[in-house]
Amino acid sequence: MSGLAQRHVCAIARAGVDLMIPVTCGGCDVPGPRWCARCAALLADAPVVLSPRVPVGVGVWALGRYRGPHRKAVIELKEHGRRDLAAPLGHALGEALCTLGRWGEIPPASRLSLVPAPTRPLAARRRGGDTVTAIAACAATELGRYVSVRPLLTIRAGGRDSAGLDARARRRNLAQRVGIRSPPTRTDRSSHTATVVVDDVMTTGATAAESVRVLAEYGVRADLVVVIAGA
């Protein structure tokens, strides 16, 4: 089969799949695009500062509040397998990091390290991979070779899912359960590396606070926490 014929067959197959599974925007369900211009514009708004109930120890910023396309996209990606949404969310994250850098919230450095917030390995396997790491990887790809994703953190066995827990219960649940997944390198600990902890949603701030604390124990100074949406 020629290359042209193969492309025609692939186009027909994709059209057939779209007929069986209609494509809708992951942020607002409008039929047609997987990510519409309106939702892209909303996520491109300036980052907002958060004041979580649990003190994190560093500045905390969100791309927006946990409503509208911010909320919808996170749920679709995490719970409904919309892995295609990692790219637009990663693009929006990258734009927010550039803005925060211009505002002086991220200290000038020769390298930028994005550390995904920890997740339970079982939850990541159920979702087909760690969604926060996927978002961070898309952002790093767009930002260039001096930006890397460092999945240093994990949730040790025994920690339950934090959904539905209040601030105090979250802190108890996470205490001593956030651990190091892989040992930090000299570059991770270097003063020439700016480190940003990345997560999808912030509710109480307990996960971010424990992440910052554990990183500090291993010589990695977190400079900022950035999330897709703040509850």
C-alpha cells in the first residue's frame, strides 16, 4: 500500500472513531475540538496567589480557581482517561511559569526543576500513569532544555486517598508518608537550580507542605508551588 493510500485509510479510521465516540472539549464539553479556544484563553489568564489553610512555607500559585475548565479538565484527565488534555494543561502551566518568572516569584537560575507532587503508585497505575508528571513533562518540553521534570516524591504504603479529608486529617494522613522516590542529585540540590513543586489541585495545602518539608530534608529547596487549580 502506498503512503498516500495509508494516509487515506488512517483518516477514514479516525473519522469512524469520531463518529462512534464524539470528540468534545475537555474543558467545557463543546463538540468538535478536544480543547477549545475559549478554554485555552481562560487558562491563559494571569496566575492567582493562594493562601492555603496549611502553611506550605513557600509561595503558592494557581492557574485559576477549581471551577469551569480548570476543574473539568483535571477531572477528565484524572478520572476519565483524557490523556490528550496533558498537552493543553502543560502549555498553560509553562505560560504561568514564564509569567511567575517575570514577576520575580521564581528566582533566577541556570536550571528549572519541576517536581510533581507525590501520588500513590496504585492510583497512578489505575489512571494509566501519573497525570501531574504528564502535565509537567509537556510544560518542560515547551520551555526548553534547561527545564527538567524530577519525579522525586512518592506516597509510601499506608497512606489513603486524601479526597474528602479536612485539613487536619490530611496532615495526619500524609505525616511521614511522603517519601523520596529517587535520591536527589547534586544538580537537584544546587543553588543554581530553581525548584517548583507542581500539582493539579490544591485544597488544604497539606500535600504541598509535606512535599516541601521532605525535599528540604534531602537538601532540595523548593522555591514555589504551582497548581492547575486552587479549591
